[in-house]
Amino acid sequence: MTLIGQRIPKIDAPEKAAGKTRYVHDIDLPGQLHAAILRSARVHARLVRIDATRARALPGVHAVITAADVPDQRPIGVAKDHLPLKRDRVRSTRDEIAAVAAESEAIAREALALIEVEYEDLPVLTDAVAALEPGAPLVHPPIAGSKAGAPVGVAGKSDNIAMRFDYGHGDVAQGEADSDVVVEDTFALHYVTHCCMGVSGVIAEFDAKGNLLLYSNTQVPFLHKREFAEYLGMDPGRVRIIQPPIGGGFGSKLDIYPFEVIAVFLARATGRPVKLVFTREEEFLASPTRQPVHLTLRSGCTKDGRLTFRSVRTIHDNGAYTSWGATTPFVMMQTFSSLYRVPHCDYHTVAVYTHNPYAGSFRGYGNLQATFAIEQHMDQMAEAIGMDPLEFRLKNAQEVGEVTGQGMVFRSCGFKECLTLAAERSGYTAKRRAYAADREHDRDARFKRGIGIAAMLHVGGGAKIYPSDGCGTILKLDDFGHVTLITGASEIGQGSETVLAQLVCEELGLPISAVTVVNNDTDITPWDVGVHASRTTFIAGNSALGAARKAKAKILAAAAPRFDAQADDLDLSGGCVVRKGSGERLTDLPRLLRSLHFNDRAELVMTTFYYEPPSVHQDKGYKGDVSAAYAWAAQVVEVEVDTATGIVRMLQVTGAHDVGRVLNRLGLEGQIEGGIVMGQGYALTENLDVVDGRIRNPNFRDYKLVTAPEIPAMDISFIETMDGEGPQGAKGVGEAPAICIAAATANAIANATGVRITSLPFTPERVYRALRGALPPTQPVPLAALPEKAAA
Amino acid sequence: MSLEIEIGFTLNGVARRAKVPVGMSALTMLREVCGLTGTKYGCGEGECGACTIRVDGKTLASCLMFAADCDGRAIVTIEGMAGDPRGQALQRAFVEHGAVQCGFCTPGMVMQAAELLARDAHPDAAAAKRAIEGNLCRCTGYQKIVDGICAAAQALDKEHAR
Amino acid sequence: MTMEAVQKYLAPTRLEQALAALGLPGGATVLAGGTDLMPQTHAGRIRPAATLLNIRRVEGLDTVEVDGDHLVLGTLVSIERLRFDPVVARHAPLLADAAEHFASEQIRNAGTLGGNLCNASPAGDTLTPLLALDAEVELAALSDAGTVQRRRMPIGAFFTGPGRTARNADELLVGVRVPVAAGDAVWRYAKAGTRPALDISTIAVALAARRAGDARLTGVRLALGAVGPTPLRATGAEALLEGQVLDAARARAAAEAAAADARPIDDVRASGWYRRELVRNLTQRMLDDVARN
């Protein structure tokens, strides 16, 4: 019986359910010290004086370091603007000023309180638009005497622009001319944060040879290894990363953060292993957020319902330092250019330095923000031309074989099927009309129901943004038919380990219990770029399959002469070598493996495979078929709005997902349910309250994650489009389910109340205000504020 | 130097003694003094449920409890669920129903769900959700945890029917 | 580390011992369930005194009983017990309903009635219903002769500000007395929030009254939580309702008056404006419901 499509429990679930799993927090190395970080008390200030004398004198303290103690430190991050220990000024309340290594965490934190810091306050800039104005204070002012070409973290820069992106296909002016309806709105997307249940932590140790061992929660171990080596001036071969099981990732661990580098500095300074674990408050304060986006979208269509153009300008508050949040435009422009058929599109965005906390990568990576805007406009345009919103979407949804303006090739495509199925199963069309009628007839009703639909497009076969988007696998079978699958792909709780084992076992005709997966040590595993872009099932899956197929071919080639058959006539099934067709069992696999091993021409079955997806790098205009496959989903959200309080209850989410092929049905459902509830939080309950550069709610009491009684009923369907390149036809889904919930919810609230809200979150007070016209309107992104494309 | 208190308590059925700083939480004691890392630090403020343990038959947040207050009490942690029929049924059901992803919230969920089943042998989904309202999960969206709790209740029923 | 200052830890079993400890030099910080004390000390918001006094083992402080026409609740009664105890359900259903919406089971199991009252958060879930029920607190101290002296105080006078009560440093809150609900009692409780429980109230409204055969309301108490420095009585609204028959117009007027009685601030959870809107809307819905039933 096939394993594909079955409900397969996660391989590591029993251990986790028993509380036996050792996360980084649970690991203690002999002789280890505990570290704690002193963060800035000010938003923007000159560091006049740091005096650690009393801290150093505290019994149990082994080291206190500041920037002065690590003159060789280099700036980290994609824009190299981020020194781990801040030198002469602090630019945000996250800024790391000093760090302590001590015998215990309690002593380390006590020592922090003994470090004296004298600040000289500087003007605070927390508005990205203001930061673009001429004469605005510079977040990274140029440093006199710097070498040309030196990174921003060392040399500063003469403006507040961290990054800019400009994209276009077709001719937007032509598109506007072709339009019968044009809508323009400004959307404001807020700060939220990952809230992984396991807080950030790291252990750093230098061994007797001076090699660095890091116990890290990183989602990109090989990139991490290379970057650490670079920052420490070490040979990358002498850096080893071990990944303990992680208490949640969701994209929060794709970058290098100061705390890890600081732990390494302390390990170097003390000659002891150093363990650094955040408090939850620190996790809220110091972890990167989702990228907040201020977005003006102009969309057009003809009166017979064809989309004509999209014109987008956005400003991203980059915060004080650049992390992956600044690169969300890569993903956003894919959505703007290619979600539905759009002949003309342009997109301009600027990431602007401010003194706010910086954003990183977070499940969906800009797609939630872009979809929120696009899908509201789809409803608005449909209404303007008097067309049913589902029909309008179906009219513009792409089909198999289409190539978008950005060059994405849709080799497998279940877009229309997703829309149709989600609408059908939810009763969308009839309910939408009924709720709209209720709205008209019973304006004073306290509880109003509404239903809304939104679709999404995301990469489903990796994303070729690094020189390689590949993954390596090493496979071995032992004398007993037990398989060790050594993969570069990390497990971040999403179940990749189980899916890879499933693919291999399917190929080799073995039960899941026959596989051990090794995936967490860069000294052992082959290279993988990392867990991001929903790529792991697709790319690591194909890699594992490649190695498994080689192993199978080797086994059958060895078996064939023993049974007077051709290798092509044989198969592996039920732990045996069998004849195809009849299914006759010829020998059990372990016996065959032993006979291969214990003979004159001894052979072990060990294979390797590196899978590089056939995608391409984008050109300088961001065009290109950047993924090996693309995935779609449509979600219908039904809500009930309490007009007396503004509370929005999410009653039901009906989703249809183009997954290519269902591999582990249990794991897939779990990913989607979790993503839906994450989307629910983004839409309704979560808000990181950043005011004047400070986070006012760094705790679970006031940052509200969705709790169990609040979840909607969830109806999830899968569309199997059998992608030709995907492993067994599967595509990636890790990010998809979170992406269109907020958009569908906005449409549902509009259906229920007649009020369209273009800013998140839909928390009770904001919805209450919106219903009474008391929500401050969003301000259009000033096109004039976006400076001319900077000279290279 | 912090004042230290000598206490005696049973931990997962075994009597033991400890000497703990007066300000130490039960959570820290369990993890660092007793070496049981199954109970997790999630927030330190009783808002997330990751540190849930059972004390004298009732669940509470060990991060909010003073270690000194463990004196004379019967404490059960996730490690003690190995010998508990409800705990076993829940762990099996959680595995089978996909209720575990990153697993960080899982020990607290098992502890809290076991408390529910001790009180209510036939919870419906709504009762299960209310019971874990103080246990946050970021990965699963709770649905499969609720499924697992209800399935465990049914499995226990079948056991008792025999 | 704030706990460095603690020199003595006591866990007495008798009330006299506990009260004696309050008089020790350097003062005493009272520990019951710890659900407020632990996070407050860790955050540095409370500096513990020289003695940490754990009263959880003091005998006789966790009873629930009826004494004539009063329900008497011991200070150590857990919130979870308030939720499920049949005696509480029969005689003070408003309190049981508030306990239903309190935090989470883990917090309810450890949290005590006395702890919730002495923490005196304006959003404290037991405070508002007890104010509406005309409850009294009972405080105990040790006399010079070493005997236990008790005094009672209406709960409205007990709360003196956010986090502040009229408890003297040498006193312990030992119990709460709630007049038993009469046969014609009417009560309602509403708490605003997206979650059934784990939510610091944006606002809470508690109504207690009596309604005789002629449908007039008497003894009307309307208490509001999280809209002032302490839970407060909406006396303007009460005056409009007292002795009257409730209809839609009166409900609307009383709701407006309640909103005017509220004194909310802006904070990270909500604006004062929104809190007033909630008071008005929830009070009106509550009163409409009473009028209909």
C-alpha cells in the first residue's frame, strides 16, 4: 500500500509529547557560562560613557564586553549596517550595548543592572515618510574619513534609504487608458511578531583547536556557517553548527542576529562555552518583526471584467538596521505582477531607515501585505462594474501554461479550481448576497455576518535568490534494511523530516519506522540553502528521492541476476524485492543487502544526490522564472461582527489549496490549520504596539495570540495538480495558508457592514471606530517622497 | 546571598528534598535543580501555559509558583505522565492526530488536558478548547490538539469498558 | 535581585502566627497563590519586604459557607472553586459567572479570592461583581494581647486606588461576606474581550438588583470595572433605575448615565473613549435583556 497521501504521524512526535526533546534551552554544556545582553534605554542617543567596573566586580561574572572590547567586530546583515555591539550611538531600543558572561543567568542579569551608561539624547525619527524629507536626521550619518565602498555599518551613508526596488512590466499609462474603472486606496499593514513558543537562544563553544561550535536555532545553517566565519575572520571549515530541535521558526531565524555573534565573542573572551537565552520580554523587544508596509495601490479593469493594470508604491519602515524585512519587495512584486492576469504593472518601493525596531522575514514574507491590498481591490472593482466577485476572479485567474508579465511560468496551476472549490464548499455566492441583503434590511442589528473570499499565489518550488537553491542528500542502507537519510534540509517543526522519510520509504518499499533522519549538523549533512520560501518538501524531497532512486537502481541491478530477471522487471515493496506485475516476493531486502555486503566484491548501498531546481535567477529587472513551481490557494472567511463592541468573530474558514500532490495528509492539514490561525491573529488580534520607537506591549498579556476557544471551524480541501517537477507531484505550502486570511476577512467585514477597512489589525476598538467613521484614514504614500532612482 | 529554604515534596511519586533560593520559581527548580527539562519556560508570567504542572491534583503555572511553596506537596510533571493512563492516552492521541509540530507547547498541553479528562471524561470540542484556553500554540492552530484530546477521551472509555 | 532583601520565609498554619509575622521588623509581603506576586517581583514592580509570609497553609481560610443571610468566602478560596462550587452558584451566581471569565484554569487553580482583591487591579475580575453585590471584606489583626481582632468594611471602601487597598500593614484580608441572593434577585455580568477568559478586561459591567412582582427594580447596583482607578458604582445610572420599571427608553438613558459615570483612561489596551462606548453599549444590552426577561 502506498504511503503517499496517508496520515503519517511525525517521527519526532512521541518524544516531544513525552517532554523528552531537548531544545537549545534544555542543553547544558560542561563548564558553560550564561550570558545576558544590556540593551539601550533610549531610542536614539550618543553613547557618552559605558562603565562596567561594578559589573565586572560582581562575584560570578567572568566577562563584560562592550564595543571597545571587540574592535575587530564587523557589521552584519544583508546591508552590513549592523554592528553587534553598538559603538558610539544607539539607534533603537533593541540596540545591544554590552554583554555579560557569568556563572548563572541570575548573576548575569544582576550584572546588567550594575553597568552604568550615560546617554546624550538625539532627535528621534520614527516616521518613514519624515525620514525621507530633506534635512531629516540621518539614522546612519556618514563617518568622516571612511574608505569608499566601506559598509554602512562602518561608513554611514548620506541619506536614510536602505533599499529601493523598481519593477515594471507592460505600460501602466496604457493600462490606465484602457480602464473603465480605476480604484485607488492606501493600505497600512502593522507590526506583528513571530512569538515562537521557544524563545531565542544559542550556545557557543570554541574547542581545544579553536574551532567554533554553535548550537543554533538557525533555519539556514550553511549560510550561517559561512557568515560567522566571515565575521570572525575564520576559515568556514572550522565553524560547525548543530541545530537542536527548534521551538518554532516561521522565518524568524533566517538572519544572523547580534545575540549570536555576542555569544561567540563571550565564548572567545572567557574560553568557556557560553549559553544565551532570551526572556520572553526580550524576545518581544529584540526579535525582528513582520515588515510593516504603507502601500498605495491603484488598480484598473474594463467594464467587461478584465484587469488592466496595477500601480503600486510603498514605503517600508526599515527600522534602524536592515534585515530581511527590507527584501520583502522581492515577494510583493511577484504578487502584484502575477496574482491574476495583469497586463501592465509597476511597483516602486523604498525601505527607509528610522529608529523603530527592524523587521525580518516572517511566513509569507510580504505576500500577506500585498494580497491584503489586491484582494480588496478585486472586490471593489467587481462591485463597480456590477459583476459577481467570484466570476470576476475566475475571469482573471491564470491557467496552466500561462507565463506572467514577470516571467513566471505556471507549469501546474490549480488557481481556478481553488477558487471554485472554496466558493462551493462555503456557499460563498449565496451567503454573500444574503448577508448583503441583511445589511440593507436590518441596519440596526447588533450582530452582522459577512463572507469574503481571497486567493493567493506563492512560490511552491523554492526561490532562486541565492547562487544555488539546491539541497544535498546522502543515503545509506545497513545490513538490516535500516535507512539513514542524511539531508541538508532542516526540520523547524513543520514536519519536513517525516515527509522526506515518507518519500524515501515509498521509493524503497519500506515502512516509515525503517528510516532515521539526520539533519542537524553541518559537519555531517550536505549543503542546503535553508528553510524558507516553502521550499523544503519540493527541493529536499526531490533530493531525497534522487538518492533513493539511485539506491533502488543499485539494489535491483544487483538482485536481477540472482533471480534471472531484468532490473526493469523488479520492484521493491513490503520490505522485499518483488517481481513487478505478479508481486511475487523473491527475497527480503535485508537478506539481499547482507549478501551484497558479505561477498568478494563487497558493496554497501550508499548513494548521494544534489538537487538543483530548474528555476532561474531573476534579471536586473526582477524578471525570470524564479521558482520551479508555483502554488495557489483560495480561502473563504465567514465572520460575525458585533457592532456594539467591534469584536469580529471568525466563524469559518473554507480553504482550497493547490498542493500539487498530498504527501503526508496529516502534516499538510496541520500546516494549513496553523497557517490559518496565524492569519487570523494577523487580521484580528495581534498588534505590536510601537510608539515613538518603543514597544509598549512586550508580553502575552497585551500582545494577543489567538487562543483555542477563538479558532474558526476549518474546512480544508486539496487540489492535486500533480506538478511535473515536484516530488511525487507535490509543491510547497508552508507559507500559503497564512497569506490570504486578512484579505478575505476584510472582504467579509465589508460584506457584513458595508464598511471597508484598509488598515490592520481588525481589533475591536479599530473596527468599532471604523464602523462609526472614526478611524483615522490612511495617508497616500507620497510619490514625490520616493526619490529618483539612486545612482548605483 | 539569597535566603535558601529547605523543602520536601514528592516529585512524580518519588519523595525528595531540595534547598532553593526564596525567590526561585517552581519552574526554575524543576528545570535546574531537579534536572527535569520537560516543563518549559514560555513567558514567565503565566500567560502561555508551557510551564503547566500538576500540584496536589490541580494544574497550575509553575513559573508563578514559588519553589518554596512546593514544600509538602505532590508535584507531577510531564515526565511523570509516563505512568499515568490519561497522560499516556493523550500522548498517543496527540501523536496519532498530528497535534505535535514544534512540540514546545506539548508538555503543557498534555498536563492541562489530563486535568480536563480527570474532571470530565467526555469533553466535547468546546469544553476541550476552554480547558486549554491558557495554553498558547503557534504552530498547530489548536484543531488537532482538540481532536487529540477528544480521541484520548474515547480511547480511555474503551479501556474502561473492557 | 529584588528577592535578595528577603531574610525570612514563613509558612504558618495558624492565623495568629501569620498575623504575628506581619509585625516583624522590616515588614512582611504576603504570598498566597503567587499569580500576581511572582511576576510583580520579577519585574521589579514590588520590592518584597524582609519577611516573605506564605499564608497558603493557614487553616480555616478556604471555607465556603452560609452564615445566616450571608455567604462567607475565605480569602484562600481559589477562583476555580468560585467557578464550580454549588454554594457559590446558588447564593452568588454573579461571582461564579465572573470566575468563569477569569484568566485560565491554571491561574484559577492557584489564584485566590483574597489575592485578587488585595492586588486591587481596577480590572480585577472578582472586584466588580463583589462591588455590585454589596460585599464586605473582613480584615484580621493581632491585638496587643495576642488575640485575633476582626473588622469589616464595605468593599467599596476597601479599594482606594489602582493597586491600593485600605488594608493596614498589620492586617490580613481573611474573608469576604456577600449577602445571599434573594429569590427575586436579578443579576447580569458582562466582560468585553475577544477571548472567553484570558483577557485583562477592557471593561466589565456587573448588575445586581431585586425585582418584585410589580416589575420595579430595587436595590440596584451597577458596578463598572477597568474604567476608573478602582471598580466603581455607576451611581448616576443606579439613580435612574432605582424603583423604576425597566423599559427600552430607561435602559438607554441609564446606559448613557453609566458611560458618564465611568472615568476611563487611555492605555495600551484601549482608549478612554472606546471604554465609555463599551460601558454604554454593554450596559444597554444588559438592561434590555433584563427588561425582556
